[in-house]
Amino acid sequence: MTSSRTGKILSIVETLFLSIYIGFLLEIASYAGRCAYRFIDVTGHWFRSREFFASTFERGVLKNAEINLKKHGVADDDNVDSVIKDYLKFESRFALENIWIRKNDSSKIIKSFDCTDVKELKDLLKKRNFIIVTPHTPALYMLVSLITKLGHDASFVVMNPFLNVGKQITPAQKTILKLFSRWTEFQKFIFMENGEVFERCTKYLQSGNSIIMAPDTPSDAPQKVPVDFMQYKTMVAPGAAVISQKYRIPILAVTPWAENINVPFRLNIKVIEPENADNITEEIQSIMNQIFNSFEVSIRLNPAFWHGWLYWHYMEHCR
């Protein structure tokens, strides 16, 4: 009983300090531009214990991340603490950059990416519309904002964060809710909870505009396909590939990553054209494999830059 009470007190104290860190200290640091990354490099892992930290999930997600990192051989007993520490710094950078997005600060958003990669992306977006797919990384929202800042008309397919919070809102969820309360004023969204996701995506694409989405959107689709990903056969919903195959619209797989907390994001960019295979199922599976192979290249460059380690065990895998 005493142990349980002590744990509850420690959890409350940790959450309080993390809320102050994100809601006050990072707000002040945001005025320093990219110099704020140095502050995060020192402090970005504070107030997040393995026992109590929940991110946007449930308490103990860092323990899950440790198990998953070791399971895939990307970390071991000697360096897993370092990888998780770096992950937490990137999550703090995510919170910082949400402030820049909320303030619609074009200069800070664009300068957060490598200028050569930005030019490559801009040149591709000038040519036509795409189904733009990207994994769940700390740069996800910044990538969406960058594409908009480059003058490309794209709608972000995502779950509505206001409809997906529990009774206890974590500090990480608070920064997302604060962002979306302002972001919806100048960014186009297709919220999945509104239904008819494929129909609305198709209508938007057929008007000549792009959509930005996780490739397995919606993730609860009944029909899934196996892809080779991180040494496993992983079952994923083939939303992006289904739309690409049916309407012959190419996919633009864009995977942000960064070597460390202090440098601009790099972009691994791959255009995936719809194939002319006789077997539609095989074509869809081929497209999804190309997408996830592209993601894996960047994830392995710095495993700390991927949110997936927190929930990998919930996904459907087989050897």
C-alpha cells in the first residue's frame, strides 16, 4: 500500500515538472530559434522515468521501447539507455517545434530542414500531386508544415486529437491539443473520425491536390498485407497503396531523420510509381513493401528518431 502511494506521488511530481518544462521552459526557449536545440540537448530527457512516463500512450512505454530495441538488435545493454535518452530529446524537440508551427513561423520551420533536401522536395512537388506518406517520427508535424510552407496544397490525414484523449491528459498530449487548436486555422486536415476517409482522400486527389498520411491509414482496416520491415513480416493496412493503385497516383515516401538533436532534419525521398501488375493484390503489396523499405533505411540511420519502438509489440508480426 505504501509502495503504491509512493509511486502515485512520484508520478504526480514527475508529471508536474514535465508540464512546467514543456509549457514554460520550452515556450521561452522557442524564441531562440535553432539555438534552442542546445538547451534540449542538455535537458530534453528530464522528468521522464521508465516507471511513470507515458508520452501519448500509457505509463511504462519506455520499458516497452527498451525491450523492442533489444529485440531487434539495434541496441543492447550497453547502449539502450543512450538510445532512449536521445529519443526523449527528440520528443522534447517535437514539443518545441510544435510551438513554431502553432505560431506559423515559416522561417523557423523551413530552417529546421536541410536546405538541399528542401529544394529536392520542392522541385518534386512542383511537378504534380502525390500521395505523400511518412512514418511516425518527431518531425511528422514539421514535415506537414514544411510542405504547406513550400506552397503545395496538401491535406493532412490524421486522427482528431480532441477526440482521442483519456481521462488523464499527459503533458505530451497537452502540447498537441494546444497546437491543433491553432493549427486548424491555416492547415487543411482530413480527420479520420469523420468517416469516408478513402472517399474524401480520393476527392481531394482528383481535384489535383495532395494528401499527407501514414501509409497504413486507417490502421484498423480489416484487410492487411505483410511487409518486410525491421527483420519481421509485419501486417499493415494498405490504405496508401490501395488509393495509388486504383487511381494511378504516385506515392512520395518522405522519411525525416536527424543524426542528433542539434542538426537540421534530413529527408529520405522516394517516388513510387503505381505498377501495371496483372495481380492487384501483388501490386498493392509491392507498393507497401517499397514504402516500408524506404522507411527502414532512415530508421536504421538513427533508431532514436522513430516513435514505433513505443508500440512495436502491439503490431502484428511474424518471422
